[in-house]
Amino acid sequence: MSVLRPFRATDMFKFNNINLDIWTETYGISFYLSYLSRWPDLCCTQEAPSGRMMGYVIGKAEGPGLEWHGHVTAITVAPEYRRLSIARKMMDLLENVSDQVYKGYFVDLYVRCNNYVAIKMYEGLGYSVYRRVREYYESLGLGKTAKDEEDAFDMRKPLSRDPGRRSVRSNGRDFIVSRHDVS
């Protein structure tokens, strides 16, 4: 039986099986450590009985006033553990902490517009597209040009502090902003 537990700094020595996926954003050690020190309750991992990491999520709480929310910075599941509801369990934990502890109005995340499997999963979890962000993901490879940059959907799910669902919009896919317009 696998276990959902807090993400620990030592997990960074064990997550290559997850981070080597093409859809996964990978960050520097100081980035992960800053999240673990500021928002440890929004960072968790699913671990197999063998001790192998199956997936993880890291998040934060941010925003001014009515924009105060939980944010999914990274969520990923190792390919061999997909379609087992691991992402759903980790998202449930992040959403509950964002709602109950941080008292956020919504949870948001960014996903590549061409990551259809992830978009379908997020929609199944109650998220909807709030806006499309042009050139959100920058390609860093040699020989890459501006046309290689990818758009993202900013997807949101309202929490209990937003009973009027002010944090969502029905035409989000048609609402297009520049990456410079998002913080």
C-alpha cells in the first residue's frame, strides 16, 4: 500500500524517475528548498512500499486580497504509476490545505495548451480555463526561437471562500493575455 506523505528535502535525491518526463518542469535545488521552508503543508509525495517515489506536488499560497489563492507549481506522476488516481489524491490534499489553512478563494495552475491528457484530468477535478497565456513556457534549447515558445492555460478551481464562483469565467479559452500580464 502506498502512502501520501510530506515532501522532504531528501526526496530531491530520489525523484529522477519522475522529473525526467517531458511534461515535468524541473527546478534548481534552492527553488524546491524555498517551497519546503515556506509552504511545507502544500508539498507532498506519494511513495510506493519499496520507498520509490510515485509522484509529487509542490504548491504555494499567494496573491493580494480577493486574488489570495493556492497555486500548484508542479505536479507530476511517474509514467509507471499513472492512471491510479495518485494525482487526484495529491491535488485533494493541496486543495484542502489551500481552503482550510490558507483560506484561499481558488486554486490555480498552468498547463501547456497541448497537454490534452492533463487538461482533461484537471477538468475532471473541477478546474476550468480562466485564460490563455501567450508564450508562457520558454524553450531553452540551442537553436530555439520565439516561435518555439508554448502557450499555457491558467486553470482555476473555486474554493469555499468563493461561493459565487468569481474566480472562474466561461470563456477562458478565448481570453488571451501576454506572459508579461501574469505574475
